[in-house]
Amino acid sequence: MSRYLLILLVFVGLGTSDSRASRIDSMYYDSIRNMEYQLEGLSYNIINSPDLQERITSCYYFVQTLKKALRVPQSFEYEFTLLKTVSVLKPKDEKFRVFTWNLLLDSGKYMYFGAIQMNNKDSLKLFGLYDSSTTVDDPLYNTVDNRHWIGALYYQVHDYKYKGQEYYLLMGWDGEDGETNKKVIDILWFNEEGEPRFGAPYFEIDGEYQHRVIFQFAEQAVMLCRYEPKEKAIIYAHTQPTNPMLRGRYSTYYPDGTYDYFKFQKGFWVKGEMFYRGKSKSPHELRKY
């Protein structure tokens, strides 16, 4: 465990495409590009090395090299397109970007790593993300900071505003273990001090209010879960066990051909359902429970 802790502690103390390359001075671009080649090799080893010690070591040096690259002026404009196993997302307002990646343990579980780089032109402002998925009490009903992050590999971000506060929906994947996967819908926001917070009681499900939504399902299953701009809703596949007697045994949960959704209403993401039986439903056919 001390090896994993060593990687996490690297972040402590830290308070592209051609079109973007044109915004970066060539000296800075070349410097970051050279480090990106190193990051590419390290990220490959994190995922593909058969040796756990090599995966851990590669992850440690990946963090060190990424920090060094992000300290280069104008680094926020660099897109790191070579990092195929690392998620790099920006919201439309470009106030920050979030890096996430994972490390496979010999147990078959994943450990997640991440960082939020703020769009700060004067100096680097970086928040390390510390995976605390296994230690946070009641993750469905808790707001956490970056040091108690519910780890996931993010694949989509959607920004929205309500009563002057900016919020960011984050859609993530978690390879829970050898039998199940998870999809996570979280909310990122920043407090008055500009520090990141994850989770808020804005998901209304059958009269209850959750801070985030977590789905667990069979490892072989493919579950849709994403924000759809056309419908202005979070659409996700409804899953259920292959046998009613197996309810609660998530390794048997598969999509059943129907879809549910969350629609934004007066500050809350309210759960509803839409049935799919071979014909797509138009947005006005979404109906609340």
C-alpha cells in the first residue's frame, strides 16, 4: 500500500491540435511535445505492463512528468493528443481541464488518478485527485473534496449554470472488478475559495436526493450513459438481472432495451423514464415518473 501512497503524494503541495498549437510559442510547444513523448510511453506501460511494480513505477513517473509539462507557460492550450489511455476533458467555458487515468492492480480492481488544471495564465494551479472510492462513507450522499475523490475515468463533461453558480456534470467509467463495471454521474463545482468539490444533492430519484449516481452492471455488458444535448437530458440504459432471483447480484445486470433519463428542472436533475421498443423517442415523449 505504501507504493500506491507514494504515487498519490506526488500531487501534494500543488495549490494539441494544429489550431491550438498556433496559440503556443514554438519554444514552449516543443518543450511540452518532448515531454508528451515520455508521457506516451509511460501511459502505455501503466496499462499494458504485465508486472505490477513496473505499472506502479510508470504511474509515479507519469505524474512527475505531467507536472513538469504543465508548469511550462501556455501549457493549458496544449491538448496531449498522444495520450490514448488518459482522458483529458475541458468544459465549453474552458475554465479548467481534468486529466484522469487508471492503474490495474493484480487483484483485478483499478486505482484511479487525476488532476484538475485551472485555466490560469499567470502560474500553474493544479489540484491532484486522490481516489478514495473504498473509504468514503455513503458515496451516494456525500460532497467530497479533491482529496476524497470518487475515482473514475471521465469520458464526458457538460457545464451548466443555476442561480449564478457554475456546475459541471462528469460522466465516468469504473472497472470495479473482474465481474462488474460501474458508470458514475457526478457534479463538480468550485467553492468561494476556488477549490473543487464533487457531489451535490441535486439528483432527485423517487422523492429522494442523491449527491451522485452510480450504476453497477455485468463486466461484459455495454451500458449507455451520457448527456445528450439534443434532448437536454442525461440518458442511460436501464439494467436488470437476467433472473429476478438474482436481484442485487450486479454481475448479472444487463441493459433490458429501455432507457431512463434525468431532466434538469429548477436546479435538480429529476429522474424519469422512456421506453424503447425498437422506435426512438422524441424529446417531448420523455415523461416523469
